Amino acid sequence: MLEAFIYGIIWCFAVYGILVMIQEITRNSTYRNIEENVKLIMTVKNVENGIENYVREISLGRNFYNNLVVIDLDSDDDTICILKELEKENINMKVLNKIEGEEYLKKEIAQNC
């Protein structure tokens, strides 16, 4: 009797584990479909203190922002240099100056409307 009870509990855990695994697979595939269509566009100006940490936190997180676009609005400090260095490190981001950013936004808006 005790043996049947133990086997019943083991089977319950096994079935529960399989259901949780199926749920996680479904959830992950749903997030991937969303992530492909999401772009995080940031405009920055004179934020050399802290911009590197901020970008690294975004890129090391859940990686929800597969397409990070940073537009520098003519910074007077080293913001653009820091961002270009991060871009070289293959962090999944695109760094644009103000003029390039305006063109990029126009193109993205035209494609998605």
C-alpha cells in the first residue's frame, strides 16, 4: 500500500514536470516572436557618466531588446565615443548621430505605418 502511494506521488511529480516544461517552451517561443519586432530607441546627450553601465545592463539582462538603437543628440562630452566602443564589442546595438537618427526614424516610421 505504501509502495503504491509513493509511486503515485512520483507519477504526479513527473506529469507536473512535463506540463511545466511544455508551458515554458510555449512561453519562450512566444517571447522570441515578440522580441524580433521590438526596438528600443534611446536618445542621449552628454551622459558619458553612466551610459556604459546602462547599456551593459540592457544587453546583459533578459536580452529583450534585441535591437537597441542609440541616437546621440550632438553631445559635447565623450558619450558618442563610449557608445561606439560598446558597438565594437558586438553588443547588439546601433549608434547613430543626430542626422542619421532622424533618417532612421523616418524610415522606421514609414515601414511600420
